[in-house]
Amino acid sequence: MKKVFARTSNVNSFVSAMTRLLKREDGIPGMSLLFGEPGLGKTRTTLWWCAQNDGVFIRTKKLMTGRWLLEEIVAELGEAPMRRTSELFRQAVDQLLERPRTLFVDEADYLAHDARVIETLRDLHDTTGTPLVLIGMDQADKKLMRFKHLYDRFSEIVRFAPLSAADVKSVAEQMCEVKLADDAVSYIHGQANRFRRVVVWLYKAESIAKANSLKEVTTAHLQGVKK
Amino acid sequence: MTVILSKQQDNKEKIWKTIRALRDFNVEEVSIVVNVAHSIVSRYIFQLYQAGYVRPAGKCKEGNGRKRQLWRLVKNTGPKAPLPCRCLYDPNIDDLAAVKEVKDVA
């Protein structure tokens, strides 16, 4: 098994959306929404992107008020937060203008109950123009659709979907050291569409191939494991 | 306090940023996400462990049945990565943390 970050179609669409976001033309708003069911690797993918590029990652909490959020953002940008809310906002704006970084806000649908908090994010984006990515769970788009001014500013909306058969194939090609036959790929896809489960199957396929010195693993081999 | 920083802090910065966002993590996972060699991640996390920043949080099972040590961050001091220099220097609180001698658990 090769230890690499497998690029699925989800990851690819996220990366291309981020590239468009960073190279957008004047007048196009720079906010983006990323959502999908839990366990599809939204957080991992953003962290991976953050590690290669300049990004700041903020995890929100259910009880977060606007002040708390600003405090967190300022601390994350590397400054000691001031006391007053106006000063906090100015600090955040100054930091972002000085060194523009992409802001990632995880679990953004937590903030959807309070218009003031979520519109603070919009203010921050409008005054500084830095790209802002909200990450939410499934249905986050519907929750945020209530805020029209905010929703208008989403220039990229990326939805993470469960792995397709083509994804399983490409993951197998990137990570697995043996070749999988097409029927084996579709068999694995039928058994698992979560990334972690797929990896477990790939481990199995590899060990089968090793034990029997096979060049290619087919469904018959995989089904044999179950007995 | 002035501390002479090593050149390699870029990797440590990345690792620190990632483990701050993950709840539980193992070395493997972090090294894949930040795209840094396994040995570098492992060394840094062990240094953090020695200074009391992370602690072991059980084991997780991998696809091939092998078990891996899970870690959890317990002292989240801020966005700047603590840097090892005989002891561990934390730029967030501008302080040095003593590195205690611990037996290898990883």
C-alpha cells in the first residue's frame, strides 16, 4: 500500500474550485461553500490543502457569539485578541489586509441560527476581500440559503458525494500495489462507498495477491475471503 | 526571550496546524495530510509528547489489522508551532517547556 493522499473526484473538484477562487477576477465574490455528509473527508481535504497553501482553519462551536468568533479568528491569525469587539474586528481586518490568507470555517452550519454571527463573516470578507470557505454538513446549503446576501456571495459551491465506482478505481490505482480487475472494482464499490472501508478492501486485495502471488485480483478472489 | 530557531520550522508549522484541527490523530495520517516524511512527523510528535503537549489516546486498527498509536493534543496554546531546542520553546506563550525523559511508548 502506497502512503499517499488519494485524489478522488471530490478532492479534484475542491482543488479546482479553490484555484478559481484564488485567481478570481475583480467583482466576483470570493466566498465558497463546501458541504457533504459526515465521513467523506471534508476536514481532511481542507487540512491537506491548508498544508500546501496558506490557509487558516477555524473550528466553530455551537455556542459561538460574534465576539467569540472574532476572538478565535484574531488568535488564529497570530495576534493577541483585544478586549472590545470593534478592536477585534479591526485587528482581524488589519491582519488579513497585511497578509491575505484563506479562511476556512469548519462546521459553519452551527452559525446558521444567528444572523449576526454569520453576517460578521460576510463583513469580514467584504472589507478585506480574502477568500472565505465555509464548511458544513449535509443540507448546509439549505440552511444558509435563508441569508440571501450571504448566499449570493458564494461563487463556488462544492458538494462532497460518496465515492463512485470511478473513484474507487482511481483510489485503487493510486494506493494499491496490485492491479484490480474491473469486476473487483465494482464489487468493492458495491460493498463500500466510504473511503476508509474502501481502504480496508484494498488491504485485503493486496494480502490476497501476496499470498497467492497474483498479478491481478478479481471478484472471485475477493469473495473467497469472506468464507 | 530570544531563541535561535532552526531552519526546518516550516514542516513543524504544518504539522502543528494539522494536529490542532484534528481531534485524534496518528502519525501516518498526519504525514499523509501534510505531505511530510513519516520519520519527521514521528520525531516531532514524540518531542511534543515529551514536553506534555500531546498524550496517547488509545490505539486504532488499520486495514491490515495492525494497530497504531493514536494521539490527542492536550495543550493547544496557539497558532505558532512549539519548537524543540534541547527543551521545547513555545512561541505562543513565550516559554520553555521542560522535556521529561519518558520511555518509548510509540
